[in-house]
Amino acid sequence: MKKWLKRTLFISLFSSCFITAACNNNSLKSENPYKKLIVKDKEINTSLKEFSEKYFFKNAPNVANDFYLKQLNPDNKIYSEVNISLTFAPLYIPKVVDIATEFTQRQSIRSTRIIQEILNNNWFWYLNNYKSFTYIFNNWRSDFKDFKDTNNKDNLKDQNTFNQLIKAKKLIKKFANYNIVDFSQEYPIRRIKSDKYQNLRLVFFKLENDVHNIALIPVFLYQQNSNDTKILLTGDIFDIEKPIDKIENIYKILSDEISNGREYFLNLTLEYQKKIHDQEVSELNEQINKLKDEQSKKTQEMQNNLNKPDQNKKDINDSDDEADDEKEDEENTDDFPEVTLEELIEELQDSENRFEKVKSNFETRFNDAALLNVYNENSYINSFYYAISKINEKLKDNSIKRYTWGYIDEKEI
């Protein structure tokens, strides 16, 4: 009996220890403090790694490895957080904070910061996960107006393209079967005098699928306050409809037209402001000329009167009566005093000075800092729109469509 009790007690204690150990192991497994240091089984794309080390981690393998580790193993909440942010701050609506309601503005501001953080600092994570993203056809400018040719404002090309994609059910697209196979050389973006950064240029990641269809992911590179390279991933993909042989030609045309587009929208704005200014100047000159004519007539009348002495007495009496009338008129118009010629000339000069300030202000609104701010109405979005429109005019049997990051398919991560 005693032996049986000892045996039972031993088995019970052993079982308890085993269960406790198992529970502790499960606990450690679920709360592993080193889980962030465990690299998931993810291969780094060769071209992406080459790009990263060329521009950011040259001769710094330890820094690169730490960067890869963090980018490949983010907190799982990032996926739902980014999806919420893309809902409240979609990339195709740059002025989303301005149009947000009182109840959504706070979330919209937070969402823009999260997306900007991804595009500026977590670009490597993005480029490792784009296959799980869904993109939305984006054929519009930042103000949702299509490009209107000044010589043909009834051009319905963009609307027709949109309607065709609706019928073909291609308004949304995934690039799950596309791989990053290469990246382009650098293509400089022309400077304007209000730019703040240095060496702004474009690089295109080349994506390709099994049937040799090509898509491009454009990224901006630049120097800010030091020689360190900064990056802005745009969140856009340029989808080339048919296979193409000389992709380098496409890179060159796109980059040139993006520079042209930036200057086009700046000049369009300045021309509009100049029209307003010219109208103001025209009105002021008209008033100045009118006053000069009136003064000239009065001077001539006085001169004529001086040349007719027989009429002086009568003129003096008449002038006294006129003076009384003018005095009465002045009393009735004290609230609206007449502007003098000197004041109008001064106003004309002030108008010129104001216009120079207006020009400078708008040039600043179109500088590279604005270009690289995705939630700015003068961001790269308009330049991309312009470039795609222009290159499609040159591609006879092919076309490029722009798609913008819409949301993440969390189940596929």
C-alpha cells in the first residue's frame, strides 16, 4: 500500500512538473521577448538589395542588416493601421485634411502622417509587400480635374479611358505576379529657383511578369541638408499595357515629361495671376489717363481764359458761382473723396510690387518640398498626370496607365 502511494505521488508530481513546464514553454512561446530579432523566412530581392546598398548602406553591412531586420519584421498591427490610414487619407486625394469634416479631420491628420512615414522611411517594407496591395486606377489631377487642352477643352479622352476600364472591370489591379527585376539609372528633375533641396532625380523600379508585361514604380531621390540621400516612394505604379523592348526610352520620356509637367502647372498658375495683375494695371492706367486728360483740359481752359481779357469779369463771376457749386458738391461727397493722380501712380507702382510678391509666393508653392509632399495640392501627382498624358500621345500601339496604392489585403501578408 505504501509503495503504491509513493508510486502514485511520484507520478502525480512528475506529471505536474511536466504540465507546468509545458505551460511555461507555451507562455514563453507566445511572449518571446526576442521574437522581433527572429528573421522570418523572407528572401531579399536582389535588385532591391542592390538599390538599398548603392544609395543608403554603401560599405555599412551591419547598418544594412539592422535595417532589413526591422523592415522585414514590423509589428503586425501595421497592416490594419495602414488600411485605416488609406481610408481616411487616400493617396489620390491630396487635400484630404482640408475637406475632412469636423469629426474626421483629426483621424485624417494622423492618417497622412502614417502614410508619409511609410513612403519616406518604410519604403523597403512597402517594396517587399506590394504584391499584397491593391491599386486603384488614377487618371486624375490633384483637384480631380482632367487635363484640358487649351485648344480643345472638349477633349473627353480621360473620361473615355475611365469608362473603358469600368466596362473591362480593370479599375482596380494587383501586381502579385510581378517581380522587381531591375532599377533604372538616375534621371534629373529640372530645378526651379524656389527649390530647397539638391540633386532631385527619379529612379524607376522595373517590375515584370511571366509574359514580359512591365510596370514601373517611380521613386524620388534627393539631398536635403547634408550629403545623405533621402527617398520618397510615390505609392504609384505605371502599368505598361503591352511588352516593350527599349524600356530606357520610356524612362527618359517619363522623366522629361514629369519635369515639363511641373513647370507647366507652375506657369499655368503664374499666367492666371498675371491676367489678374494685367487687368488691375489696365484699370489703373485708364484712370490715370482719364485724370491726365481732365487736368489737361482744365489747364487749356485756363490758358484760353487768360487770352480773353474782355471775358475776365464775366468769367470771374462765373467761376465764383462754379466754386460755390463745387464746394457744395465736395460737402456732399466727403465720404468718397476723389483719388488724385499722384495716388493712382503710387497705386500702380504698389501693384507691380505686389505682383512680384505673388509670383514669389506661388513659385514657393511649387518648389521641390511641395512636389515631394504627397498630401500637397502641388505634389508630384499633377506632374505624373501630365507625363502619362504626354507619353501616351507618343506611344502609337501601346499605353501606360497609372495606378495608386489603395489598400492592403491583410489575408495575403
